[in-house]
Amino acid sequence: MLFADDSVVVAQSAEEIQKIVDAFSNASKKFDLKINISMTEVLYQPNSTKSREVDIMVDGNKLIPVPEFSYLGSIISSDRCIDAEIQRSMAEASPSFG
């Protein structure tokens, strides 16, 4: 699967993500735009159970790797575990039932 928008890139491999980031960086330079490295994060979900950190670079600068982040109100994690998302949903619903 390959999906990209203004805040998320989903790809088959770390190498594919790097190619997409390079293409985006090159295209942005044509319009005199810069990628804010300090606000750009990478979350990698490997196909196997072995988790590894990937080094995604923009103009020689490594993007910040994160274990999880919130996207469209849902918590996405690198280990594909949904426990944090379930806890968040329960905490939001709890006052309604209290």
C-alpha cells in the first residue's frame, strides 16, 4: 500500500519512504519551500515483529523517530498495538457514563 498526504506517508519499506521524502523535498525546493525538520516525525511500522529504527533524511538531516503519534484523533503506534487508543477512547467516554 502506498498513501501520502500533507502529514502521513505509508509505504512498503523504509527505502520507499526515503524515496518519497526525497521527491517531496526536491519538489518543495522548486517552489522555494522548506521542510521544517524540527516538526517532522517518522513512525515506522515494520512488517515483522522485530522493530527497528529507520533513518529517514531530508537534506542530510535525520527526521525525528517516534514510537507513536496522534492522527485524525487516533493514536497510531510503531508496534501496531491499539492499547493506547483503547485507553484514550475509554477515558473520553467515561464521563458520559459516570
